[in-house]
Amino acid sequence: MLVVGDVALDVLVTPAAEPVAGADVPARIRSRPGGAGANTAAWLAHLGREAGIAVTLVARIGADPAGRAAAVDLAAAGVTAHLTVDREAATCTVVALLGADDRTLLSDRGAAAGLAPEDLPDVACFDHLHVSGYVLLDGSSRAAGRAALIAARAAGLTTSVDPQAAPALAVPQRAADFLDDVQGVDLLLPNADELDALGGTAVVLERVGAVAVSAGAAGARWADPELRCAVAAQAVAVVDATGAGDAFDAGVLVAWLGGAPPAAALAAGCAAGAAAVGRLGARP
């Protein structure tokens, strides 16, 4: 399986009090490996180990300690890392401000924004392609995501995409461009906000084969031209929601590609998402 997406350093910040401009606010600060593509790849390797699923991640990193650490972390997770080292830009960094009920992300895509078609391996060597929406929604890396999807269709691979950025899709032209990019994709994995930004289920199903929608504590639902179904989410104490959607993607994909029916695939995705939010950090 091939994943095309970002590798990042996640900096998780839990303030002890409401941040105030000009103040020095005590906080709990931890660093963890992250990046939507890398997180999904790590969860795919973790959940697919018994099924013998081999996972390769394509990404771009900086020539810096964060990039070197990312390569080590991916190897430890069982992911084959096909990483291009950018000598000019730093490794993608995301600062997550964690509140009691929400989180705010401050992102610098850095080297990840420079992902290019020439960074891709031979896509035809794989059986499934998963693309992170961050690649497609950034004009600097969009060509790489499009090239991967075009090559996958030509080679007969199954494909999946997670939009992953509802605010970006709120711009009508970007949503329209994204729908053009995912034309013919087998499975789209949006959250509820992303699906709404794309125009809803009926609009999306004019472009893709099926939709698996994650909705946090409300569970998940599936739609394709012949079937609608939904599953409930597991009750879990949320420690850190970072990476929950990436884990959901991996749970759904491992089950679905293994032949599970949609309801079982959704349940597997919800179980993986629940495991992700129950701990600090975005990886298994």
C-alpha cells in the first residue's frame, strides 16, 4: 500500500490557563511525531500487521533533526519511508493548542509543501493508493497528488483520499478543484464538516465510488450508490484528538481492503479512532 502525504513534528501545548496576549502562561508542552500522511501510514502498518499489509509513505522532509527523527520513527512503526530531503525548507511543524473541548492547529508545512511528481516512486508497484488531502489542497504540492492518482488509475489500483482540511474547502473554487482532483477515486474519507463543504453526499457520489464519513462522538456513516449504513462511536475519554481521523482512515481501509462489508469497516475505523484519542499523540 502506498500513502502520499505529510511528515511533521507535532508540538502539543496544553495551557494551564486561558492564554492572554503579553502574558507568560504555564503550559504542558510535548513533542510527538505527526503529519496526516505519516500518521495514517503508521496506523495502517499497526492495524495491518497480522494481515501482512506492507506500507510505504511518500513525503518530503527537511535536512534537519526533525526530519532525521521522522525517518527513524517511521521505520520503528514498520513503515517503509520514501522520503525526499529538501535542503532549503524545514520539516513540517504543527503546533496544537489543546483545550478542554477543542484544539487549535498552527501549521507550517515547510518541506511538505514542496512535494513534487518526481518525488513519487513507481505507483504501479503497489495495490492501493491513499492520498492526504493536504497534498491536493496546497497549490505547491497539488501536482504530486494529482500525478499519484492519475498513475494509480492507469495501473488499476484502488484509491482513497481524506480531504482533511474543511476550512480550505470553504473556498468554493478550491472545493471545485478538489472534486475534480478526486474524480474516479474509490473511497473518500471526509469528516462531516468536509463533506458539507464539498456539497454533501449526493454531490460527492457523482465523483467517487463511496464515502466513509467520520463524525467523532456521533460515529460514522457510509454511502455508495447502492447502500447507506451507520455505526455508533465507542465511548472513550478524550486525551488528545490529534490524529483521530488518520487512525479512522487506517481502520476503515484495512478492513475494507480485506473484504469487510461497509458497516464492519466503519466499526473498525471508529475503534481505531477511539484508540487514538485515548492517548497523547497521533500514532499507535
